Amino acid sequence: MSILPEEIKQELQKAFKKKLENPVTINYFTQELECPSCQQTHQLLNEVVSLSDKIILTTFRFDIDKKKRDTFQIDKIPAIIIMDKKDYGIRFYGLPGGYEFSTFIEDILMVSRAKTDLTAENTEKIKTLSIPLHIQVFITNTCPHCPAAAQAAHKLAFISDKIRADVIDAREFSTLSRKYNVFGVPKTIVNEKITFEGALPIEQFIEQLLSADKL
């Protein structure tokens, strides 16, 4: 049984035909026998990939492909990386469904078109980062405010080689949520030092990253 309704598939197929420019690779890490959502995530990815020959899905086994797992710094599954020939640090952990499906699609378009909607001023600000930043954005697929935070983190990762941005399903990775005291979403943690809740405007999001850069 298909996950995506037929009308959504048709809309996506038209959008991909019109907006995709360069090929996009989705690297997917799974271990379906011991991962409750991996099979459904895999099916969703297959359905999306089937809508355009410019989207390529490569699947890795988390338990077997250790070298690839280490290369991409993948420590949990299901894990999704959206990239072209370059790894921009864009990560999903969990099923990109519900409200986060829009983030997933926007990431594909962003990588394919090799551009964001960030202003020149914000782009220049984020390029002043001097240290690597690991951003973790905890979301749920039922949160209407979460895509703004998730997309902001992924846009900034796309712009800066110093950023790796993980969007994490707080419910699926409940142990990690407890570790970071995630009681509301979206919640963002930067380098284990800076935390903030809510979908901040991009300017404020950048200021938080710049403050982490000074610690």
C-alpha cells in the first residue's frame, strides 16, 4: 500500500520536473529488522525517488556498512542524508512525514538548485563561523512550527562547511530527548552548549550560532 496519496505524487512529479536542476543523492542508513520505522521510511523514500530520475537513492545497512557509517558520522537509524557530490551536513533521523515532509522536499529542491533563499547579509554572517557546529533540532511530525526550525538549520548547513544539522524525531528517539530535556518542540541544541526552543526567525537563529562560536 502506497504511503503518498496519488494526488500528492502527481503534484510532486510536476514540481520536480519544473524545479529540479541537478541530480540529488539520498543516502539512507537502515537496519530494518531492529528499527520500527525503517521499513516505512524506506518505502516513503522509494516513492519519492520514483517521481524523478534526478533523485538517486543509495541504501546502506547500519550494521554492515561501518566505513560509510563512520564517514557520514551516522550513530542512529533511520538516517537520511541529502547531498549531491558534496555532503552538506544535512541529516534527518526518523521518518520525514507529517509536517516534516515539506522540509524533506524543500531540502531536495535546495540541493538540486544549489541555492537558498537566505539574504546576502545572513549568508555572509554565517560564513564568519570559526569552529565546527553540530546543530540538533528536535521535532515531531505533528508540530506545525517545527519545519521552520528544521529548514533554517538545513539551509545554514548548506551554506557553511562548518555546520552539521541533524533534524531528530523527538518521539522516535525518546532516550535522546530525555538526555536533552526535550519537553517542547522545536528544541535546538548547538554543540551541547547553547539551547533554545521555538522556531526563531533566521536572524535570531544565526545570532545563536554566532554566540556558540564564541564559547
